[in-house]
Amino acid sequence: MAVAGLRYLAAYEVVICIECQTCLLPGRSSQERHLRQPPHSSRGPQLQALLDLLVTYQLQAPNQVALPFPPSPAIEGLRYYDAFACSLCTTSHLTRSRHAL
């Protein structure tokens, strides 16, 4: 479901900001900070309506989100980055740093 540039993904229990291509963190202060900054610059009743909507969603902290098992397609609406995975390990850990691999 998408409202005012935000999309709730129930399967992951996250809200994606379509314009910024990021997930909003749970917590009113974090969400308000995101919505007040450009490109949104929300204020007044518009900001309050968005915050009231966000509180109705069950949201997970980023470290609690159950991610799809790789290889899987990118989650639509999120910015994606190139990453590395060890071809010898059986874990599904990814890193953006070749040195951390």
C-alpha cells in the first residue's frame, strides 16, 4: 500500500520512502525527522497525518527484519548496492567491502 510516497511492505514489516529509496526507522522522532527534511519538507497537518498513519503499522527495527534468502531479487523501491559474498561459506552474510569479505 502506498500513501504520499510511502509504501508499507507487510511481508517485511517496513515502510519504504519511495522518493529516498530507504526504509523509515521505527519510532516517531526518527520518522518525523525524515519527513521534515528535503525532499519531503512536511509540516503542520500534512506531517501530523503521515505520523498518525505510520503509528498504525507494525514496524521492525532494521536488525530484526527477516530478509529474503539469497539469491533473491532486489526489494522493489529500495536503493541497492553492489555487494560481496563468500563463495566458500554457507552463511548468507553480504558486505559492500571487498576487504571485509
